[in-house]
Amino acid sequence: MNKFIVKLLVEVVFILFLFYANLLMGEFERSGAGQRNGLLWALGDIFTAANFLIGIIAALVAYIVFESLRKKL
């Protein structure tokens, strides 16, 4: 596989992991609904098509910004 594609995938998946970890922590800390309804409910609540689309767009934008900064510095 092309080195560029592998690097892109690794960084985008890592950013998605951080995004979903933050959403899951929010279910238990901020709203408290995760504590009342349980882990499976919280997972079902955060893994939606809208959240996935937001996460992918944010991850790609972050990748582009960080790559441009790496090249400049």
C-alpha cells in the first residue's frame, strides 16, 4: 500500500478514536445519562451517522492542517 494512504488512514483513525472517546466521556460526565442508562446505551447514543460524518470531516481537516504545518516547519 502507498505510504501516503497508510499514514492518512492511521492519523484519521486516531483522530476518530479521540473524537469518540470524548463523546463517550461526555455521556458519563456532562449529561450523566450514561451513568443512568449504562454503557451499551451510551455507545448506541454516540455511534450515529451524523457523529461519524462530523468525525470524518474533522479528522480530514485536522490531517490537512497538521500536514501543512509539518511541511512549513
